[in-house]
Amino acid sequence: MKSKAIIFCLLMLGIADISFAQENSRQSQLEEVIVVFKTHFDIGYTDWAANVSDKYASDMVEGALKIIDQSKELPGNEQFRWTVSGWPMKEMLAKSSPETKARIEQAVEDGNFRIHSMPFTFETEACDLESMVRSLSYSTKIHEEAGLALPIDAKQTDVPGHSWILPTLLNNAGIKFLHIGCNPASKSPEVPLLFWWEGPDKSRVMTMYFGPYYGTSSAPPENWPYKTWIAIVHTNDNTGAPSYAEFKEALEEVKSKNPGAKIRTGSIGDFYTSLMKENPDLPVVKGDMPDTWIHGYMSMPGEVKTSRALGKDIFNLEALNTFGELWGISSNKKTAEIIGNATENIHLFNEHTFGLAMSHGHGGYWAYNDEYEYLRAKGFYEPIEFSWKEKSQRVANAEMMIKPAVHQKMKDLAAAVHAEGKRIVVYNPLPWERSGLVTIQTNHEIKGSLKNLQDNNIVSFSKNKNIIQFFANNVPAMGYTTFVPVETEVKTRTETLSANEKTGTIENEFFSITIDKETGSVISLIDKKSGKEVVSRNSEWNFGQYVYERFSKEITDKYAHDYIKAGWHWAYAELGRINLTDKPYKKLSGSQPKINFREDEISVSAVMHFEPKKELNQKYSVLLTLYKNQPFVELIWSINGKPADAWPEAGWISFPFNINNPEFLLGRTGGIVNPAEDFIKGSNFDYCFLNSGMALIDSENKGFGIMSPDVPGVSLERPGLWKYSTDFVPQKGNVFFNLYNNQWSTNFTEWIEGSWNTRFYLWSIDNYDNEKSVITPSEEFRNPLMAEFTETEAGDLPTYKQGISISEKGIFISAFKKGEAGKEDLIRFWEQAGKDSKCQVKLLQNSVYRWAQPVNLRGEKEGEKTPVINNMFEFDIKSNQPKTFLLID
């Protein structure tokens, strides 16, 4: 994979997975071959990310421009055209010299540079909905500024599998065709070469999935039934455009393989346009493709946690800024720039390359134990570790922009409220009224209780020195309410909130939890309403227990043999794990923890502290908490100073549920899926990412829900790392959340160290419903209430105010955005509960909006505008569908 030679993938790799037609058996009906030239973009991998970006904006783009000029001697339909993704082209325009920039702009206008709709290859499972929408903006902006129509094509390369959201995203953005070119060593999902990929909203995108390599072959496969073929000539990672001689050689190769056909250079979208004239009869694929690379993200567990929080915070800030202007609060004019820069950093974190490849020889070599420590002490790993810092810095950059901005917005809101003296203003970022936990840290003295000025309800709070916590009730939809201290006392304890150190039990109104004092795990969790035991007594796994795995050479080699489809001579070093000794597999958990029980006005907890042991040399804690009058269990796992270790390892929290023949329903990006029915064979059945939460239900529609705001990686029935089973269907009610792993032997971070914590929430389900059982509770945990304390002078805003509400839960407002430079404000809805409905929207009181104009995800108008009457409008929305409107005053 290091060669720059322009040779079609079939010849270069010797892959024979697909039978291609030979010259003497070419189908007579083939009339046209569209030749596309592209290079694979990695933001890293072949070099440090900063150098890669600079290379694209200098040598690489200048080389492509040179070939464009040289090819002008050829007929117009054979001149060089280079397909580029959106973000690298943005960088080329931003970083190149003025002279080169002018030439690039001209090449874009002339059609010699073809920019497809997507920013680069990313891991769709790691993305949030609105972030994915914004990722289309790089290409969109370039086309708009050039006065060109938006592209109808999209390209993803290298990554084998993608979330089901992709066809929904693309179709609803007006994009018609997707090409996926798989890594040549990685097993591919079992899909046809060309098909309609139907998303969870039933929208479709024509998709070509080429399993052998990034591009396609020079000739169509045998028995290709259409008159058009696309030959994608794909150079390797960050190698750039071909030389002029290689370009002409590639054209001659296509001509020789397709005698009698018209050969022309073009874009990926040109193939779709030509093929649609034939009214192709294509198979329809309805399914999700969990990626077999996705575990790599959990080599950066702290950054994944932060990026998931930022996925909500960025767009909460945007909505707050929009409300602030509409409510008359002074605003920071740089907020849009902050949001744009932070979103770009999140996009770059979700791009599929995390750093240099160990196998390329630029950052040490694989070693373990004393040799590893020696190499690290000598600094030989510093180049590769720096490449990981570049990746992690993307999240740090976004966090440094967003956290202070959000804090300032909340301070501005709290100061603007018409209440004298000390007050806590609580904002709800979701479009339905809700209650939830609020945490404030202040040294200001607050006594008594807190009164909600919306309904005069009195609530108690807990105070641990400067840390104040309480449950804020009835916070308006996308609005706020104010709590003020009062002398009125409320009953702060109830008989149902208790701890018993002797029996190792904590209780609230809904649950009773008993701790095993030897293992620190949960031996009993009783749902008091139903009397049902949540914990499986027949499992080999303990409930709520930290499980540490150290893998063996036997296991990693078996995985490599199961997963690698070609190129073993180089792929084993990147997908297996070299230089391991024959140490056996180990599965370890802590024991004999120090257990503390804590009680306050709103909660009761059991806290288990585990000290390092000889084999499990890690210091960690597990906290179990029940809150007053709250029907969920909170578990927090926290590790302090995990040592770096290059040996293949992983950490999990295990949850063996007491449920027979469970049906698993997973809240993934774009909708809820059933892995037994919706996962496409050959994709990742052993490990996948959640975007929200999940449920396990029995034949009576009863069961349990569980989610983590911080940890998206899960396996069902058994831990699923270093496994590739193609079609595994879980039968037992065991859920494992992956705290970290270093399975990847290239690209991703190779050893994990540091201190971090993760949260988990679980609840009972009495009668399963997508919205009530998974979508709403998960979103409320992922996107908690926001609060700020102040004692400034009273402002002018009322003490409580509703923002925007919707008639149907299960529909998110993923964006409420102030229009820039005279453009209209924008609001976007996304149905997540899998239900068609008519949604009524109630805008903020005394709204200036008079019309709602529907647009697609790239802002192109669709259909007639809808009147806003009495601050309300309504629209039909399909299950799992996005709907976007421009709000016109």
C-alpha cells in the first residue's frame, strides 16, 4: 500500500474476488466508460497531520494543476480531471499561494477539479447527526462560491462499514450516488456491487460497494448488464495525482480493456447520470453495516467521552445564541465562528485516521514489557505518540472554544433574568418540558431550600462544601426557569432512600441494590415495582464489574486469519499483532474493595475503591448511586493513573441481565436497530457503537434499558474484541461496555494511559416503546440540564420562559441557528423513534417568524413554504427522517 504506481487495483493486488470480463469476452452492449482519478486522503497515517495538510496545499495540488495543463493537448473528453473531497480542497484554497489559489479556482470552475459532497472518509458510527450534516458544508461552500451546482456524488474509502444513517443523510441532502471502496485487506459486508441502499427513513441512495480496493477495475465484471461503467483510478494514501505519463497510461489501459466503448474522464456523479438513463433494475439493501474498525476509537476513551459531550454542547451553544438575540440578550458576534471552528475539529476527530502507522517504521517498533519501556524511555516512540497528540488535540481545541462560550452564555442568561440576589437559572436544551439533576459549584452561602419561580414548587438540595445538587422540576421546553433560596424547609429524607452497611444494600423508591463485598459487584438489583430481579444469577459474569482482558498470540492470530482477506504479507502487521510471546489469555477483575456508603438529601451511594494488585495493576473505583424519586440506577467507573501497555488489552463493564431469549434494540446513529435483523452479514456483529442507548426485551415486551453518555462501544452476550464472526446473533442477556482497547495495530493509538471516568444509567421497561424506553431517557442523559448561579442585579427577562416545543417526543431539534449575513434562521428536526407523525411546532412567544420554508440538508429549497400562525406551524415527518426549515420573518 505504499506504492504510488497507477495500476488498477485488480492487477496491483492480485485480487480475484470478483470475476472481471476479459477483452475477448467484453459485453457488446458496453458503450461508455467514465474514468475518475482520485487519491485517498488520510489526515495523518503517512506523515504528521500538519505535514499532510501542507502537502496537499503545495506539491500535491501543484502537481495536479501541472497535469491539467499538460492534458490540454488531448481531446476535451480525455483531459485530466481530479476528484477531491471537500475538506482537503478547502485546505488547498486556504493555504496555497495567491497564484496557485487562482489556478485552483479556475480548475474548479472549468470542471478539472471535481469536489464530491463529503469532507473525507470518516467513521459514521462515531458521528452525531448534526455534525454529519455540517460536514457537507465544505464542498457546498466551494461550489456555491464558484457558482456551480452542488455535487450529487459522495465517496468513502478504506473504512469497510458505515452506519445506516449514510443513505438517509445523503438522500436528504440531494445526493444521489455513493461509492465505497474498501480497504484491500479487510473483510467487506456482503452486499452486491451496485444496489439501492435504503436508510431507516426508507430513502435510497444508489451505492457501489467495491470490496477489493479503493476504486474500481478498468473494466466491468462479467455479465455487467449496463451500457456504462465507471473506472476509478485510485492512487494510494496521500500520494497525490499521477504523473502525466501515468495518467495517459491509465487511459490507454481503460481503452484496451473496453474496445468500442466511448472513454471519457469525469466525476463519480457522471456515472450515476449516465446509468440512470438506462432505468437500472437494482437490488435494494435494507440494513446497517457496523464497522469492523470502529473499536479503534476506544483507544482514546477520554477524547471519545469529550467529543460526545461536545456533540451536544456545540449546538446547544448555537441555539442559546439564537435565543439570546431573540430574547434581547447581548450576544457575542463571534459565536458562529466559534461553532464553525469547533465543529471542524470534531469532524477531524471523526476522520478515520488517528496517527502514524507503526508498520511504516517511523516511530519505534512493536515491543512489550522491559523492551517497550526501554524504547519509550529512549524516545523512539515520540514521533508516533506526537501523531496521536495531533488527533487528541482536535477534541481539546473544540473543548477550549466551546466550554468557555457556553459558560458565558449561561452567565448572560442568568444575569438577564428579573430576580434579585442569589438565583440559579436552569436551561433545558431539549424541545419538551423535563426535570433533571443540576449541579452547581459555588462558595456563596445558600441555605434552606430552593423555590422554582415557575410553579413555586419547593425542592431540597444537597450541599457538600461548595458542591450543590438538586433535581430541577418542570423546566420549559428549550427554555429556562429560575430557582431562588427560601427559608421554607421540605422533607429531605424519605424512608425509601436508605443504606445498610451491614447488608451492603442501598435503596430508593424504585430499586434495592445489594453489593458483594468480596468482588464489589452487584449480586442483587430488585425492581421494586415489579419485584423482578435484574441481575442474572446464572451468568459467568458479574453485574457492574470491571473486567480486564489481556489477549494472547493465539487469539490475535486467529482474528487475523478470520478477518484478513488479502495482502497477508503486509496486512498481518497492521491487523494482527506482531512480536507477541506465547503468554496465555487472562481475564481479571478486582477484589476486596474498600466500600463506603454515602447519603445526602437527594441520593444514596455505595463507593468501591480497588487498589492495584500483582496481576491487575490498576487503581480504580466503582460508584453506584440511587437518587430520590428517580427510576434509574447510576454507575460510575473511574480509573486513576492507568499505566501505558503495548500488549493487546481491553477493559469492560459487564451487565448480565436476568432475561430469557432477549431481543436487543440498539440506538445507533440514525435510528433503533435490531442486530439479528438489521445488521448486514459480514459487517461487525461482535462490537458496535451506540449513539444513544439500548434495550433488552422479552416476549412480553418487558425488560431493561441501559446507556452511557461517555462509552459508545458495546458487545452483546460476550466481549467481542479480537473476534470476527460475520453473523453472530446474541442469545444471552449480557451487555458489555468497552472502556478502552488497543486492538488496532496501525492508525489508532497503540497504548492507553491516564485517568478518566465514565457513567452508565439503567432502568426497567414495563411495556417497550422506542421513544419512551430508549430515545427520550437516553437523550436526557446525553444532553442534561444546564445551570448557572449568579447574584447580580435583576435583569429584564421573565423568571421563566419557554423556547420551542414540539408535539411529538422522539423528534430532536438538532439545530436552531441564527442566519448569517442577512440569511434566514434555520431549524432542523430529526425523527428518532421510528414513527411517522404530524409534528406541531410551537415557536417562542411573540415570534417574528411568519413562514417556514422547507429545505434539504444542504439548504436547497424543497416545496412550498408553510405559514406560521400564532407562533405555530406543523409538518409531516417520516420515521427517522430529517426535516429542515428556513424561518422567514
